[in-house]
Amino acid sequence: MAVTVVDRRGVPADLDDLARLAELTLAEEGLLGGFEVSITLVDEAEMARLNRRYMGGDGPTDVLAFPVEDLQPGRLPEPHPDGPPLLLGDVVIAPDYVERQAAELGVRFSDELRLMLVHGLLHLLGYDHVTRPEAEAMEERERRILAHVGVERR
């Protein structure tokens, strides 16, 4: 399994912690190898551009997920044993936005950042929150995964 974490903001961040959490999340979902995912930290201006271009949104947001595969929760693709890793997609996070959001919610920034990472990864794996049952299933997965790193989902 290959997890790449890049910080394009030029601000120090614990990229190793994010990579470990990404690996844990994927392993909890049954992905033990043969997969690749990228995580990119961006400033709010870049996030606003991505949000507008790909989601039709106005302004920055906390996290965006760009899946490559059309997956369903619990139904994982089989990577070819002799082929290259299967690219799951990209997760983009705006830490400055997340930091403000955490302050407004009265939670620790590191916990909110971890939630956004897990949330984005679950989107790559086909989870969504359009309907109430989908949201409940996604939130339950987030709770279980975050509990492994001592974070209580808000």
C-alpha cells in the first residue's frame, strides 16, 4: 500500500501522523496492499479553486475527495497481483479552514484534521452522506477508525 502525503502550503505539519492514519483507515476497510492514495494539504485559495472547478462550490471547504474507482462500501476491488498498485484517488484538505472549523466546534484541531482525513478516505471507498442511512453508516465507520487513535468523533 502506498500513501503519499504532500503539504503544498509551506507550513510545518505532521505528515507522518497523517500517513499512518491513512494506512490504518485503509487497513480497517480491508485494503492491505496493492493500492495507492495521495493526500495533499493546500491553502484556502487553492481549495476554493478546486471546490469551484470540480464541485461547483463557492469558497474553500475542509476536505475534497477525488475517487478514481467507482467503489461501494465493503466491496473492494482486487488489484492485479503482477500489476501496478490500484490508484484509489486523492484527498485534499485545507488545514487552515479545518483549524477555524475546529475552533468554532470547540474541538482540538488535530482531532478535526484526523476526522477530515478519514472522511475523505471513506469517500474514496464509496461511502457517502447524501441520505440519513448513508450518513449514519459513514459516521459509524469514522467513529470506529478514529477510536484506534484515541479520537472521539464529534
